[in-house]
Amino acid sequence: MEYRQLGRSGLKVSTITLGTMTMGGKGNFAKVGNVGPDEARRQIDMCLGAGVNLIDTANVYSNGASEEIIGEALGGRRKGGVLLATKARFAMGEGPNDRGLSRYHLIHECEASLKRLQTDVIDLYQVHEWDGLTPLEETLEALDTLVRQGKVRYIGCSNYSGWHLMKALGISEREYRQRFISQQIHYTLEAREAEYELIPIALDQGLGVLVWSPLAGGLLSGKHRRNQAAPEGTRQLAGWMEPPIRDENRLWTIVETLVSIAENRNVSAAQVALAWLLGRPAVTSVVIGGRTETHLADNLGATDLKLTPEERTSLDQVSTLPVLYPYWHQLQTAKDRLSIADLSLLGPHI
């Protein structure tokens, strides 16, 4: 297992993170998975044995059941260097203050997560989504308070836009608050929109990147193919609508390229997709979670797969996005003075 530094922090995390949205099986999350306590314990043991040191969850996953299962499964093993990451923002009740990123909600939910996880500190506490009603100053002050109280070690964000993220970093610097060390984003061969803003920001500002749903909800696993019905037991068949697919023909061309490379290398298409991500600029770790131990074991194999330059080029060619404004203008007129962050998007077009 390879370990990479998470942003500008001194924290090192495994390139594979165990995601736990499949644990609990309550409410809408039953569409994603229904991993119970016994199987969850086996999955955690499998990942720890493979060198995974980061487990990612959220308070909203099965309304807290995912955190509870992790707490029970880990027991006293937190002493072995296992890192816990969780999130808050979404509704955890029916009251007007049971959602969002207010000081009230964040501190209340952090304390609730600590109890469910059976721990006294969360290693990485992430705001799960943007809250346009709560001033960022209030959110960042609350997160700073949690760090100073010893309840949280590091903070991160998830699903922020570029301007949201830069505004937050600017406020942290101005107000001398704790700074986000990472962002958890959706980024796959099929969905490369993060390359417009979020990946360049990560490179420029020294943020780690954790990738959620790196197989596009299983669409890049090789099990879904052109003109074929979705396999039984998949989240797409269950009605889970993330991520949205805007160009189905492009998706299947990407899948066919993945499968071709996988067959030549005698590995799974999922491993090829994960290996591509782990070789992209700024990516620190990919968050994987399986409905079964077999899925999980296969995904863990991606750590040993190194793609050739030719394989990467073929994947890039079938998945590249159009160069939008102002980037096409910069490509035409500013390519003599581009930074490393700029080149993460524009470099392949020069």
C-alpha cells in the first residue's frame, strides 16, 4: 500500500480509503447497499490487512447506522493508527436547525458522531455539501472550535465549487482559522469536470483530494455494457441516480476502452479505472466501498496496477472534456506563462 501526504498537513493516508455508505442499509441508502455489522467487520479487517489506514463515513449514511457499525467493529483498534473521517451538513431530523453548516448544527452533529463512532476524536471532519445560508465565517469558526477542543484533528470540505472553496480558504487565512486540508469530490473517467477548477485549486493551494464514487456508482466496473440491461443487485437498477450521465454513447466508449485494457492486462476494468485516477494530478486517495467482500478485494488490487503511458493516452482520448472559456482563450494566448496548476488542465492540449 502506498501512503500519500494529505494536502499541506503532515498526515499520510493510504491511496485506498474504505468508504462506508453501503453499511447500514436504512432508508434511501438501502439502494446503495445493506452491509450489516458482521460483514462490515470482515470488510474492515480485509482493508486494514491490506494497509488501508483511512475509513470514511458520514452522519447521514443510513441516519447514523454506518457510524454505529464502524464504532462497534473497530472497538479498541483505533490505537493501531486507523484514521476516521466523517461528515456533516445534511438533515438528521425534522427541525429547522437539523441541517446545514451553522455553529449549532456542526457542533451538535460532531458530538453525536463521536458517540456513534465510540471515539474521542475525529481525524478528518468534512463539511458534506455547500450551505449558502450560513456565513462561511460561522462555519469555519465552529470547525476551528472543534479542533481547539480536541474533538477534531483536521477539517475538509466536500462537493464545493471552485469559488466556494477559494472563499473558504481566504476567510481561514484572514481570520486565522483552521484551514481545509482536503476536498472530497466526484472525479472519474466519465466525469472529469473537476479538472476545470477543483484539481487546479488543489494543486495551487496544497489540498489533498479524496475521490468519492471513483467507479461512477459501478458504471465503470465493466459489469455495465452498451445495449445490455443493468445487472441484478446494482444501485442503478435500485434507482440510485448518482452520477448523472449526460452522454451515454461517450460512457460506453469509455467502458469499452477500460475493458479492452483490462483484458490485455488480465485485471478487472474497475482496477484500470482506479489506477487511472491514482495517477492523476493532486489525487491522494480513492474512496471504495463494496456491497460484497469480493467487490472490495478486487478494488484493493488497483494499488498494484501501474498503467503504461500508452494505456493512459487511450483512456484520456476517449474521456477528455471540451476546453471551455476562459480556458480556450488562455490556451491560445497565455500558454507561454502557465503554472503547474494551469497545466493540469491545459497541458495535454499544448
